[in-house]
Amino acid sequence: MHLRSTNMNEHQRQSYWRANTALIRNLLIIWGLVSLVFSILLVQPLNQLRFFGVPFGFWMAQQGSILVFVALIFIYAFQMDKLDRKYNNKQ
């Protein structure tokens, strides 16, 4: 993004990037929790549950973490679109 080419002042630019990095941080935390905690560290307790006929921990490691990652991509795109509109950031 070319923030310098917009009519944003320095405070707005800082607010924009603060919101952007907070969004990225929060989505990475969710991704880390799902891929590391649910798919690796808690796989044994989660395997006690069944999901579509397979142990839930196994399903999370094989399919769930991938689906969550794809969902996070769409969430990021949607949230960044809202953020760009909020700060009138057009390229």
C-alpha cells in the first residue's frame, strides 16, 4: 500500500498501521493456537471426541488447522477492506 500517496496525516498513518499490525498479531495468535495447541499439544485429549467418524485431534491436525488458516485469510482480507475504508486508503 502506498500510504504516502493518500491524504492521511501522520497520526492517521500511525493509527492505520497500529490497527493493521494488531489484526495480523491477533490472527497469528489464533493460527498458532489452532495449529500448535489443538493439533499437537492437545491431540490426545481431543482424540476422545469423534468428528465425522474420526478422532477430533486427528481431524484438527489433518484438516481443521488448514480450514482455519484459509478462513483466517478471508477474515484478514475482509477486515483490511474495512480498515482501508475507515481510513480512506485507496491505491
